[in-house]
Amino acid sequence: MPDISEEKKREYFTELELRNFNSNGILYGVIAGLDALHDAGIDKTAMADEPDWGLGVVFGTGTSGVEKFREAIYKLDDGEVRRLGSTTVGQTMMSGVSAYLGGKMGAGNQVTTNSSACASGTEAVLMGYEQIATGKAIQMLCGSCGDDGPYVWGGFDAMKVTTFKHNETPTQSSRPMSATASGFVPGSGAGAVLLESLDNAIARGVTIYAEVLGGNINSGGQRQGGSMTAPNSIAVQKCIIEALQNSGVNPEEIDYVNGHLTATVKDPVEIENWCAALDRQGADFPYINSLKAMIGHGLAASGSMEIVSALLQLHHNFVFPNINCEDVHPEIARLIDPQKIPRHELNVPLKTIAKASFGFGDVNACVIFRKI
Amino acid sequence: MTKEDIYAQLKSIIKIYLPEDVSVDDIGPESHLINELNINSSHLIDVVLDLEDAFDIEIKDDELEAMDTVSSALEIIQKKINN
């Protein structure tokens, strides 16, 4: 969970906005979104009267502010409807995060929230990309955020998909691709990137971390072994293959894969799907890692937080270590060379990379980035 | 509680909801809350809740409708306290 001080909050929100504010998803989303905007050299602090018609927002989430919602339910059940005040709706509606951001940025293009469980962040980037690629927008702030706490995570615990075996050793608990992985560790936060038409980015002379070559979003339809909670592997492979086709990239060009890899029993299945989709295995497989070992599974926030990590690796030519994977799962070791799962930070040139996210409901999203 | 005391407290509550380009010195007895002080109309609900807490009163919906200026708010509060 991000630790946000009261001083930090005041860098992004006014005193008035913080009155009765209790929505962590929006808090994290606004901070990440405005940071991305700032990093892209866009200053919206001087409030122009007219919105920026070329600037939009696609910001995914699973839920905006469960704590605020809980607070509201208690008041309502006490017959205190009028005591909810004017901000309960804005803080609890799904699109609260994009609405807060849109207002702070003066965005005049599409401002929306998408929701596709753990695929939300990667989907948001592809939705923003489409809006620019089809000429409807010039700049799109894309990202996702995830709220935290027992009311968000309890349901996953009830399903026994979160680990309970490392309560005494929490830093070792999130173990993607490990033989001793025993479930995911829930996390929260937000990630964001500013997408922009290439011409515009070059004209502005800003840092270009990568070009979005293309991608694909699909669903396994909860058929062929897919379900609410399990992926249809054929759909996963199709999503990756079509993302490559859409990008005009050959599988052998992929230098690095930022996996979904949550540290559940499904990790070997994901590796199998990557091998099949890329038609690469053993030592021929690209480097792969999972950020979830370090920051947990941010659920709706995961895709965008991991995309930020992928772009930093691409930009700075390194592959971060898969901590907690000293014991590679034997089924995974049979499919790919464990050298491709770095346990120590590697400095290697990266050019073309793939990121995929898979979510409850049997939904998939895959995006391809290239350094320019 | 004197009228001056109520006015001072009312002013300190209204202050919270002023947009950045309106100063606390712009608040006068005849100021229109929305048209002159530029308070977001949805925030009037929050002003009322704060007044209820501060003065331990209850302001009904039809009274809220009549509360458009600082002085009309003052009047409503005075009437409620004196009852």
C-alpha cells in the first residue's frame, strides 16, 4: 500500500477537495496521473478558461473508494441521507478517478473509466492509443488505480487465491514463477502514462519512453476451459499473436516480456501460453519478469503500474530481478531456460517488448512497445 | 450568541468553500453565495451541513432554497437559535 502523507496530498488536492475525502483509489490515481502529466512536460496549473480539446483521459479501476462507500452505507442505514454531503457520488462512482483527473487537467477530449479487472490498466493504454491512432485525440492520459483494504481484498482471501503461508516473512510472500508460490499478495496504487501522437511528441521535444506499436484486447468467452476465474488459454495465445500482428512485429523481435504472473498455480500455464504464442522456448525465449514479486498484485492497478516498470526498463536498458524466484517452478524450467528469468538485475539492450494482463471474467490485453 | 458572533462563525464556514479567485474579504452581508462568491451550487449542501453542526440546528430543504445570500443565511440561523 502506498504511504501518502497529508503534505503530499496537499500537493495534488485542495483543502476543499480533501474535506471528507476518503477514496484511496482516486487519491492514488490522481497522484500518478498528474505525475505522468508533469513528467511529459505538460503544465496545467495555470487554469485556462477553455478545455484542452485534444487531451483526454482513460483511467481504469475496479472500485474508486470502498471506504467512502462503506461510510455512506452506514449513514444511509441510519436514515441520514442528507448527511452524505455533495462529494459522496464523485468519490464512489467508478469514473470518479477520471472525473477528478479530467477536471484538474482541463481535459476536453474523451474522459472515461474502463473496468476489466486485472486487465484494466493495459486495456486503458490500448483504448487511449486507439483514440490517438484514429485521429480523435492528440494526447491521452492512460492508467489505472486500485483501492485497498479488507473490503477490497476479503473476497480474494475467501477464494483462497491469496497466500497465507508467509505471514511471518512478508517480503518473501509474493513469489511469481517460484516452485513455492502459494497465491498472490494483494497490493494497491496507480500507474499512468501520457500517450501522444508521435508528431506532437517530437514537435514538443519531450522524452519519448517508447512508441506503442499496437496491441490486442479479447476475451476467452469463458469457454474452452476459461471461466470467471480461469483463462481460456487459446484466447490468451490469440491475444498475444494478434497483438504482434497488429503491431507488425515478428515474435523473434520481442526482447522482453512483462508478464501478468501473479504467483498462483496459473503461472506455468501463462508461460506455456507465451511459449506457444511466440513459438519460442528454452534459451530462445525472451527475458521475462513479474513486478508483482516486489509490489504485490495491484489488481486493476497492476497493468498500468507494470507498464511503467516495463517502459523504464526499455528506456534504461535493464531487466529487473525476479526476487523470490530462487526456486524456479519445475514446469516453467522445462519450458524456458531459467537464465531468461533473471534473479539479478541485468543490463541488456532492449528494443521491442510485450506486456500482457489477464483478468477475472476471462479477459486479456496485450500491448507491444518499441524504443525509438 | 450575538449577531456579530453568528456572522463571524458563518463567515469562517463560507470561507472554506470559496473558489481560489475569491478572497475572504469579498464576503459581505449582502453577498450572493452562488452569483457573487462563486460557491459551487452543489457545495451549498455542505455549507448547510457545516452550519447545522456548528449551531446545533436543522435547516430544512425549503429553507435551503431561500438561503441565497449571507444575510439570508444569518437570518435563518438566528431564527433557529432563538427558537
